[in-house]
Amino acid sequence: MPFRPKLSFISLSIVVSGVTMFAPAFLALLHDDHETSQVFFYQGLLIALFGTFLGIATLNRSSRPSLRRDMIELTSIFLVIPILFATPLYTLINDFSVLDSYFEAVSSFTTTGASLITINDEVSPAIHLWRALVGWVGGLVMWVAAATIIQHFGFNIFYRSQSMSVPTSTSSQLGDITFQEQPLYWKFSILLPYYLGLTLILWIALFVLGSTGLDSLIFAMSTLSTSGIFGDTPFFASSAGIWGEMIVGLFLLLGITRLLIFYWWYKPILKDFYNDLEVRLAFKIVVLVLVGALVYDWQHLVQRYNEDSILLILKNCWGIIFTAVSFLTTTGFESAYWFAASDNLVNGFPQLVLLSLVIIGGGVATNAGGLKLLRLHILFENVTREMFHLLYPSAVVHKKTWNLRNIDSGWEEAWLIFAMFFLTIVILFLCLVFAGLDFESALTVSMAVITTTGPLVETSLAGSFSFSDLDNFSKTVISAGMIVGRLEIVLIMFFLGRDSWKRN
């Protein structure tokens, strides 16, 4: 058996955070911004060396992988690594305090995408690239976290979805260590080429379609990580046009189903995607949003009736579909054709739809936030079954009438996560109201933070709110909320559960 050194995933994450700083350093050098280039290069070099020495010092000290140690290590990464990511921001942005820099780093690393940098601020392109890179790395870490949960609970994650019946002992193609037995750093090395390859494909596709090289790269990394981060150009103003939106929409499916993320290891077929509960539920939700939006906007469509009305309706339909999928995966990109028939900002129904979509969220074991589609399906089936028993208490129902494999194996966890999800929103909402925010702003920000959908604030509040206007207390509370929302409250439940501390 070949020698495989046991590395600490924290030290590996520190090294990666340092190495990624070389990319904005190179970009700044291309723009003759030597000061910015030196800051990123030297700080990246120091951080990478520190991580290397820490890795050497802790080499081969880790024992057999366990869920308890992996969860502790992943939680520590989301608390510690943003400090390292914040150092160049604090050095380069004069108006940023230590808390502002940490807020910006946490927002990017948790793939929330909320920013203290407004579109009118003159910021170096290297900083925009750095924010997108931090979000991209955070998305990769969440893929590792998903693989870790799969490691201990099997591929049919959480509730034994009936979509696939994959043996839990499926072997990896990269050696004789099964996917279940691989430590964090080994899963990282397996997922990195796949994650990087998808990013490069999307980057090249957007660049070919007309977007600039930097914007294409930022949009590609933001799509894969579902961070919704952009630079000087918002996504709806991208030069890639509707074809670029279609390509991005295709990659957003990675936030709908876990089958695409782990495709190369479990080889799902087309039937598996068709039978997947999350894919089918997401399709129904998008269709429902499309129909509701067209009914809501029919007056504008009729008023603008002309020879191009069919094309206008098709563009409007595409804008609704893309934006719905984007916010369902908690990415937050808005289509250029979102309510294309309306000349002014549409209030009311669209904002309510977006709030509902981010609460629902994407698929389990993906970068998407929210309650998740599979949990919502389980809650719906559980409520339906309980109401049936209330109406017909003496009825005898055949087992095939209810999908008992989903209900009996996960409804308690789903209800608990549902309760804690809204409890954290309420707590964050009360804290923001106490800090002086109005009702609408506090509620929208709370939902955006817990669901890791920062662009929701800009889209819903229409420029009436800015994160840069918050006081230090609000920024601290929101930073904590972003970490809790990114960890999906599952880790907190894990630490509070007595069974988690049993020896495994």
C-alpha cells in the first residue's frame, strides 16, 4: 500500500488561502498596481508558509476519520480562515476597519455575497477577484463538508431519498480507500479537479460569449459557489447576454441536486435525475412561479402588445425562470429579462416570490442554503399523512400509499431543522430591530443572511438599504448569522446532540 501522509485539513486550508492570494497579485501586476500586488503576494506567501509549517508540525497526528472530529474541524475553519482572508482587505481599503474586513471575508467565504463595497466605490479589480476567490474556496469547502456527511450517512443523504440505491461501499477510482473512509484532505484533493474543471469550462464559455475575462471569471466562480458575487458589472448587465444566462442557468443545477456534484463517483443515469425528488420539486416550484408571474404581469404585456410581443413574452418567461432558479439555489443573480415588460421597478409580488424561494433553498449536500428541497418534501408528506389520519383515524393504508422510507427516516430531523431555521431568523431579526433597522429591512436582511443570499437585499430593498451604513453591533450579529446560516444549523444540532459525542 502506498504511503499516504495524514494532513490536517486546517493547515491545508491555510495553505490554500495563502496560495489563492497570488491570483489577485498577478492581476494587480497586469494593471500596474504594484502596491496591491505586493500586499497580496507577500501576505499570501507568509500565510502559505505558516500553513505549511503547521501542516508539517501536525503531520500524521490525525487518527481514523470520525464525524465528530470532522465537524469540529470544519466549524473551526469557518471561524478562523476568514481572519486570514480579511488581512489584504484591511490593508488595501482605507475605510475598512478590522470588523469591516472580517465581515467582508465572512460574507464571501460563507457564499453569502453581502458586501460593504458599493457599486460606486472605486475598488481595484484585484479586490473584486479576491472576494470571488474567497467565495469560490468557501464553496469548495462546503462540497467537502457534503462529502463528509455522505461519508457517515451514505449517499442517500439525511433521509434516504428513493432516487437512487447506491451501495455505500462504492470504491473510488483514486485508490483502495473507499469514499467513506477518506479524511477531509483526501476528499478535498478528489473534489478540487472536478470543481476547478467546471469553473474553467464556465469561464471560457462566458468569455467566448462576449463577457470580459475578469467578469467571466468572477461570474463563473460565483455560480459554482452560489455566492452571487460580482465586480464592477452586475450580472444582469453582462455582455454575454441571454446565451450567457442560459449557460449559467445550466450550471446552477449543481445547486439543485447532489447527483451532479458526485456524478463521477456514483454514475447516476437519466432516470435517476427524473426520479429525484429535489429535481421534480424544483421544477414544480419554477413552473408555479412562472405562471404566477405571468398572471401578475399580464397588464404590462397587453399594454406593450405589438409585432414583437411574442418575443417579449418569451424573454419575460426566460427572465422569470432564470431568476427563480438563481434565488432557489440562493445564488442571487438577477436576469436582465426579469419582468422585462415592466418599465419601472415592480414591487410586491416579485419580492415576496424571491423571499419564498430563498427560504425553500436548493438541494441537500450542495452549496445552496435555505431549508432545502428534500426537507420541504418530507415536511409536506408528513403533514399530509397526519391530516389524513385526523380525518380517517381508523383507516388502514397500504404501505405504498405513502413514501414511508422518506417520512419515517427524516421527518423528526426535518421538523427540528425547520424550527431552528426560523428561530435563528427571529433572533437575528430582533437583534437588528434593536439596533435600529426598520421592520422590512431587518426581516429581509435576516432572511438573506440565514439563507446565505446577500443579493436578496439589493434586489428586494431596491437601494434603500446598504450594509455599509450598519453599526458595529449589527455587523457583528450579521457575521455570526452568516456562519450559522452557512453551516445550515446542522452542525449546531450535532454539537447539542448527546449521540454525537459517543465514540465512533
